[in-house]
Amino acid sequence: MNEADALDLMRMALATVLMGCAPAVGAAMVVGILVALFQALTQIQEATLTFVPKIIAVFVALMISGSFVGAQVYAFSEQTYQRIANAPK
């Protein structure tokens, strides 16, 4: 494996990680903004109010996007193993 192959493999790994965590992080961000807006409008400053909706949103997002994330990880694994199999000996 040369430097170009290693860099390409790292690029694919980072892209896979970003695609895998994007649904959960996106859901947490949207719910966080909505809860912060609600707290600002009602002046309710309860610390636990922010955690429960975010946790529920992240779990729902992971349940909905689980097959997509699994497919991304599977595709990355297949490409990695294909490169190992086709590597010059």
C-alpha cells in the first residue's frame, strides 16, 4: 500500500464516520434549537428540559436511519476488503 492508497482509505473512513453520525447530530441540533427557542420565549430555565427531548430525538433518528448507516459502513468495509484482496503481492 502506498501513500495515495492510505490517504484515499482515510478519506473514505472520515466520510463514512461523518455520514454515520450526521442523522443523530442533526436531530440533536434541531431539537436543541427548538428547546432553546422555547426556553427563551417562556423564560423557563430548567436544565433537564434540554436533555430528554434531545435523547428521544437522537434515538428516533438512529432508529430511522439505522439501515442507512449500516449500509454506509458495509460499503466502506467492502471497499477496504476489495483493496486488500487486489493488493499486489
